[in-house]
Amino acid sequence: MKPDVSVQIGPLRLKNPVVTASGTFGFGSEWDGFYDLGILGAITVKAVTVKPRLGNPMPRTVEVTGGMLNAIGLQNPGLEAFIVEKMPYLRRFDCPVIVNIAADTIGDFCILAERLSEVDGVAALELNISCPNQACGGIEFGVDPDLTREVIGSVRRLTRLPVVAKLSPNVTDIRVIARAAVDGGADALSLVNTYVGTAIDARTRTFRLANRTGGLSGACIKPLALFAVWRVRQAVAVPIIGMGGIMSATDAIEFLLAGASAVALGTANFINPRAAVEVIAGIEDYLVEQGVGSVAEIVGTVQPCR
């Protein structure tokens, strides 16, 4: 008998636990031709802001040992262009669309939430709270529990859509931020976002990124991300979308065992455009091999070392 790979992320039902990570899958069309996107549990698009953004100057990506650094700077066509130009394509697929939204004021987060709540095909909102809050001197929303609670709560009051808070790992204790997001009304959490890092060219004695710093992702952060998911699972009861260095089905299964209800693939998409398809199949094979009837049965079941 085929195992049940469907999962529940708050009010959102996914046919399987594999989604794309924001910022690594564009707006979906970049993967056209590799496979039917409808196979995915959900598509999370790259961040959308109220106004168009050009992003940071080049160079803004650099390969490092075991991963990559990026400083794209939220390049996107803006809210209205996303709705008019990108959503018609995304609506073609039998797959929920999660829209990642980013802003530097609570007011702009609210504008994005209200407008997207009216758009056919938008299944959920993922709040990128790693953005700097202009009203608080540039401090990131997601490093302060009060700001986290406030921005999540403000959006929650304005939308009927499921609200997913994307958490930054660049904090002292991610559990504190997770609790604040849940207190604010988040239906689910996604974690982790990238770690802040830098790279230097010894030959030229210069930074390798024009922005100097960037977000570190890829296989090198997997142990850190896995620990964060397990730790947050002990602190909150809402579903978690785990991400950070997932390159294979085995990696994904480890995140499920740690307490994630779903997993997001990011950097893996750049290395292998069909990574998501392979991970979905690998999870199904694992459940059959283990004699387990559903994904839900393994979530959070990791045991102490024997």
C-alpha cells in the first residue's frame, strides 16, 4: 500500500511535504521544462515587496566550501507586477502558492497582506522578518521578540490566509523569537533563513561580495539548521517548515524526524534542478522501507542515541 505523504501546515493541506525555499526558485517559470511543478507540495516564490527593487550591486553571489553566499537584495518586480505578470503562470499548477513578503515597515507588510489576500491562487503568506525595520533604526524585525510579535499580529488581523513566519538563525535564542511569532498569530514557522557570512579574496585583498556580507546557505549549514528545527519543535506546537542545507531525501527525512512537518529545498535547486522530484520519491521509498503508513507518523520521532 502506498504511504500517505500529505501533510498539514496549519490550515494548509499539502499533497507531500516538499516545498521550494523562497529566493531559490524565482517565480516558478525558471523551472519550466524540468518537471511539472504541480508535483510539489507547495511553491514558495521569491520575496515580493510593495515597490519594485533592483537589488544589490554585482557581484552578489559567491560559492564557498559546502555552500554559497548571496546578497541579492530582494530584487523583484513589485507587488502589482507580481500579481499581473507572475500569478497567472503559477495558477496553472495543482499546487499551493506561498508568497514570501518583505518590507521595512509594518505598514508595508500590511499593504502586501491585504492586497495578496484578494488574489486568486495565493494560498498562504510567508513573512520575511529578516528585514530591517526603518522605524526602529534598522534593527531586523526577526531579532526582537516584541517586533516579531507586532508585525505578525498586524498581518494576522488583516488576512484570512495562513501566516507563516520565516525565522532568522542570527539570534541568541531562536526559541524566544518562535514563541513571539506564535503569540502574534503565526499558523506555522519556516526555519531557518540564511546565516550571515562573508568571503574575502586573499589575492586581491577585497571582499568577494559587493555588499561585503551575504546569506550563507547550502550543505554546510545543515547541522545548524537541523538543531534549530529540533530546538524550536520543543518550544512551540505549530507546524514547522524546515530548511537549511537539505540536498537529498535523507537530509529531508532527518528534518522530519527532528520535528519539521514539511521541508523546503533551496540551494539544492541550483545544483540539481530536479532535486525536489528526487526528494519526494526518496521520502516515499523511505516510508515503504520502514513500514510506516504516513509522513505524519515520523514527524518529531527522533530518539536518543543508543
